[in-house]
Amino acid sequence: MGKDLSAEFAPARETFAEADDVLGFSLSGLCFEGPEAELKLTENTQPAILVASIAALRVLETETSLCPNFVAGHSLGEYSALVAVGALKFGDALKLVRQRGRLMQQAVPAGEGAMAVVLGLEMDVVDTLCAEAAQGEVVSPANFNGGGQVVIAGAKKAVERAAALAKECGAKRVLDLPVSAPFHCRLMQPAADGLERALKDVAIQSFQIGVVTNAEADVNLSTERVKPLLIEQAVRPVRWEESVKKLAILGCERMLEVGPGKVLRGLAKRIAPSMQLENFEAPADLPRIVSAWNL
């Protein structure tokens, strides 16, 4: 993760070196060489994705004339978005997401929570069947990803009941997700409480580029609302479909996914087919983006 960018571009190398210094261990070594089992631990995965994303962003800022009108991030990606606009310092964000990973892992005992993705049902239908399946336990939509894809999360048995109901309601597919905890549901309240404590000592800087937030799918430009929205994000669903539609309403005609993978590009293609979409994670992506967008 980020190895090829770091090999070719100084800003990427410097970003990984900064992360190693901030965290006090070689995150770069873990990202570049593994072991994969250790990298998959959420307390390592979250800072790894953040540093790879910011490394890619800094390469773009150096090599192109990129200047976004708005930014947005999916779940963890909201922290990268806040770094991108200057609301969060990179070092602060790294420490926060490492702690966030630990808090999320600790919030629910192993094996007691679950997540599943429901394909082919509308958001309101999934919301209704989760309410029916709860039976005194927690199960609710965790990600409204768009294109008929809704992720649900909660107590293991409740998720299983909701998955069965989804199939009865005509879902095309229901797939269990191999996750370590049930993210973005009320079971994450201990993590939200821990994040609130962790955020107390973090300074939020003023920013001029609007952030479309997960919790509200609306533009935030207020420094005072950054922390509450990040805390809410831990226990509320990621409203990604609405976020992309909001960007389209605001007049955005192009979207660039920055960092590992191109999942968000694929989701956005289903939500806003007319939008021009690109992703940047490796050196080979740069010429294509520069050519397509005249950056």
C-alpha cells in the first residue's frame, strides 16, 4: 500500500516517514512489506489507509493543478478529507484514526457483532426490515452505498434475521462481510465516547473548502461542527449515496478518488452516471488523470 508512489515521488516518501515518526513505529514497513495479518488489524489498517491517501494527495498537489471545490470521504475517508482541506493536521489525524481503530475493536466482544451487505433493495426497505429483525437487539443500516447496495450492522443474531428477511423481500444477494466489528451502529457507542475524549485535545483549523459529511450528507464549513460530526459518524450510517447526489446538486461534474483502491469510483458511477470519474493510487494513474482533466 503506497509502495510504488513512495518509490517514485518524494512527497509520498516524506509522508510515510512523517507517519513513522508520529506513530513511533514503522508503519511504512508494515504498508510496504506486511505481514498482511498485522496490517489487517483495524488499529493498523486505519492509519495505513490514511497515510496512503494523504501521500497520494500530496503527490497530486505537487504534480498537478488539482484544486477541489468540495471533498468527501467514506467512513475513515472523512478523516483524510479533513486533512485535505486543512481542518485536521496530518499528525493529529494519524493518532486519532489509530485510536479509532482500537476503540472500534474494543467496543464489541469478538464474535458478538456482524455486518452484511444487501444488494438490490432500496434504502427505506432495508431500514424497515432491520427494525423488524431487531427484536430488542441492535441491527441497522451502516452504509447507504448507492446502486442498491446497503450494508447492515449489529448484533450477530439480529443481522442474521435481517439478512433472512432481506432475501424474503427479494434482495438479489446478501453477503456476510469479514469484519472485526459491527461499525456505524449503536453498538459503537463506547467507541464514540472514546473518540469524544480523544478529540478534546485536538485543534480544528479553519478551512475554506466544504466537506460533505457522512452523518448528514451535507456541506460543513464550521470548525465547531467537525468534532461532533466525527463522533456521530461512529454510530450513524455512512450516507454515501446521498453525499454523491449532494455533490451533483452542487454542480460537481468530476470526482477523483484519492488513495488505495477504486471502490468509491465504482459506487459513484452507479449513483451519478454522468459524472466524470477517476482514481489515483499509483504512478501509472497520473498521466491518465492529467490528460483527461488537463491538470
